[in-house]
Amino acid sequence: MTWFDERSGLAGSVAVVTGGAGGLGLGIVEDLVTNGVRPAVIDIDQTATADLRDTLRERDIDAVVHDGDGRDETALTALFAEVDDRWGRLDTLVNVVGGTFRAPFVETRPKGWDALLRANLFPVLHACALAIPRMRAGGGGSIVNITTIEAHRAAPGFAVYSAAKAAIEQFARTLALEEAPHGIRVNNVAPDYVPTPNLARIAGDASAMSSEAAIRIAIPMGRPGLVSDVSSSVVFLASKLSAYVTGQTLHPDGGAHASAGWFNWPDEGWLNHVPKALLTPPE
């Protein structure tokens, strides 16, 4: 047994992952499984769930994979019920499910606001409400919410989405205090730019961020995020290595949150404004 195996306490544990069959969710499930966790996954993408089910079966992994909408309380309840029947324990909940669209706030309507809240905030509330009694019965657990850097800064075009993610952050801090006496930890992981198919769909024409120059300007570490940057943070928060960590947010974002408006311009270095050369019209 390695040092990590001994200290992490992940082997044999059980994790529910909502939205866990593709993108960030799939990376999280893969890393949890690699460390001995038995996963229970729900995802609306039936092709992705079929692929995940086959992969886990080929690896002889004890797992539950449901085709279902993580926004649907009934579907979530069915998943947790199967977890009860299959393993009789729950150690970790990872809330990944979510989504958004880009539009100025004044061009959106209440139907769109409701859709964003139902996609991003309410599934976290429902999943936590289902997980907490089970974790209390088992003597504790870890809840990890995938949020975003946009919960911590202005996000033009994503006003309601960023508000929903900020609400999750505050919900997690409060829930962390309420559940600390029961041994349940609640934390968040807030990445920035991690290229995934879902991000490409949301961002639309975000091709500028695919250029190396743009990435060096916007992200202090000079590279886009990797799915593994996010999944590694989740593994840490799910494990006993973070046993004394609760009510916190990890920022696997290459320093983007810390930069807070400072950009690393070529030939200019760090500035919190556009270089004069770019503001001077050409002759």
C-alpha cells in the first residue's frame, strides 16, 4: 500500500457523481475509480453513459450508471436508492451537472432564468438533501461542488449563471458549518478555462482562447486547464488528505482568479489595462 493509498482512505468508498459521464465529470469518475472508489453516476447523455458503463464493466469496476437528468429530483432519488441497495453507504457526493447559454441579461426572460437555476442551483440542493442523511448515518462524508471562476468575478453575458454558481458557493459555506458536527465536509472547485466539448458549445465563438498568445495574456501559468487539474482537486477533497478542510473553494485555474484583472501582455509584462500600443490607431 502506498503512502497515498494509506492516507487517502478512498479504497472501497462510494461516490455519487451527477453529470459524470462526459467532460469534467468523466475525468472525475475516472480518477476516483483509479483510487478504488465505487462510483454511482447519472448523466443525461445516453451515448456517454453507455460508453462509461461499458468501460467500467471491462475494467470489472463495481459501479452504478443511470441514464437520467440530474435536474430531475425523481431521477436523483432513484440513483440514491440504488446506491442504498447496492452498497448501503455513501462517502462522497460530487455535483457536476450544470449548463448555461450566453446572452446579455436584458435579452433574457424569466423562462430562461428559471432554466438556469434549475440546471445549476437546484440540482445541488436536491443532491445534498439526499446525500446528507446517508452520510450522517455513516459517520461523515465529503460533498464537492464544481462551480466556476465566474462565481467570483463579473461574467458579462452570463449574469444569471454566475449568480447561480455564486449561490452554490455561499450555500456550501453555510452547509459546511451546519454539517461539520456530523463529520460532513462541504467544499467547491472553481476552474476557469478548461477546454471540453461542453465549454465549446457554451462559449460559441471562443476561438480567441485557443491561441497561445491569448492564453499567455489571460492565464498567468500560460496554458489552458486540463480536466485532470480539476479531477485531482476533487480527489483531494474527497479523500482524508483534506479531512480538516471544509467550507473552502479550490481554484485550479492557473492563477486566473488571483490575477484579478492583471494581464501578461507580450513585450509589456503585467498590466491591469490595455497597452498604449494597442490603443494608438495605426498611421
